[in-house]
Amino acid sequence: MRLEKCWFCSSTIYPGHGICFVRNDSKLFKFCRTKCHKNFKMKRNPRKVKWTKVYRALQGKDLCNDTVFQFERRRNRPLKYNREIINSTLSALGKLDAIRSRRTNRFFENRVNKAKDVKFVHDKQLIEQNIGLVRSSHNGRMKDTKDSNKIKLDASMTLFHSKQEE
Amino acid sequence: MIQVGTLLAISDNSGAKKAKCIKILKKTKKNMGQVGDLIVVSLQETNPKNNTKTLKKGQLFKAVLLETKRPKRRQDGTSYTFQRNSAALLSAQGSPLGTRVQGTAPFEVREKNFMKLLVLASTTL
């Protein structure tokens, strides 16, 4: 049985899952679940919806255009049964899966680390530009509180004196 | 879920445009028409360019349901829906009235042995 790809989120549709919509011009739209079907009915563009694979690929958030993904391809010509080929492909499946997960993980780590570096540089620049706003927290605050107390005291004393004079 | 009173689009080129379902030819108690079912329709609207002499409003025909909006589930677990409810007209002998079907003819039509309709349809599903 063929494992199709979801039209909206491009995840695999396993047998017994999802629904297929046939348009009046007999074009097929296959969906993996009702979430994708509903989004299609709402006329949403999968390129603009953040959780779809197309969006993530476009934004450079996921690994794509890698040689690992080229094994998974739509083939319309059925292969004649051959025990050797079947055995070799079955044994290669695990290895391929390991390679794929390793590469995707590495891609993700690189992306996150790069983002961290960029954020650090940006923060540093912000501090350098607005150094006047930075205060050595402890001393500054203590002085402030004392001064404000003094002012309050001064004010109350002047009031007291003025009342006495009257 | 086609029942008595449902308006259907006619997807063949017989000259009819719209028809109303007046009977579902099934022996079961729940008479809900699904894809591939035989029904009786009365014509509601005909195409003024085609066959105006032969087809008139109110005429009765047997027809085969080809597309339904209600999801149809198959034995292999897949399910599919269509954009409209449509049928193709049959003559009194049981052969299709049109010479072309614009739209899909699903696998259920083959199961019910309407093989000529399958040949006429632009795509099969």
C-alpha cells in the first residue's frame, strides 16, 4: 500500500487515516487528519501556516534538500520481487533512519547556537549604546532611598515650623 | 447521504443540468443513497442548448449516483468526499444517456456493474 503525503502539512498518511477530497475538476487533495482538512476548508495557505512542513522549510527551520531525503521518492514503476534487494533495503532502513535523525539534530543545534550568538551580540550592543541607563544597582538604590527620606523629613519640619510660628 | 428530495447535478452531457431524487432503489429500510446507488430522478433544469426537444422538466429517469458530499468509507480504510452531489442519467434499457461524463466515476460504479459509465467518465477513482 502506498503511503501518501498530506497536502497541507506534508506528513505521511498511513493506511486507514485521513480523508481525500475530490474537487469538481477531479483533482485529489489528501489530508492526514481533520485538522489539515479543516484548514484547507478555511482556505488557508500552507506556506503561511507556521506548523506545516512547507513553512518550516521555507524559513530555514528544518533540514531539506539533503541526500537522505532523496531515498523517499514517488516511484510509479513497481519493482519485480527480488529477495536480495528486499533484504538489503530492509537492512539499510535502520541505518538511513539513524543518519537522518543525526543530520536533522545537528542542523537544529547549529541553528539554535547561531541564534544564541546573534542574540548575545545584539544584547551587548544594546548595553553599550544605552550605558547611561545602567546603574550599579545596590549603591544607587540606597542613596536614592536616603535622599527621598530626607526630603520628606525636610518638608514635614518646615510645615511644623510654620505652624509653630502661627 | 442522498435522500428523497435532494437536488443533484447531472454530470453527463445528456442535456439535463439539475434533477431531484424521488426514489432510492434499495431494499434496505434506511434509504440513504451513496455513491454507486441506483435512484429515480425527476428533471428540474435542462440545458437550453442541448436536446431541448427530448428532455423536459418533470421527466423521470433512472440515474446512478457518482459523487456525494458525504464522506464515503471504503473497505481498505480510505475515505473520500466530493465537492457536489451528482448523478448520471440512464435510459430505460439501463445504458447511459450521455456520451461523456464530466467528473469522476468512483470504484463503486464498477462494483455495481455500470461499466459503460466508467468508460465515459473523465477520471476514475
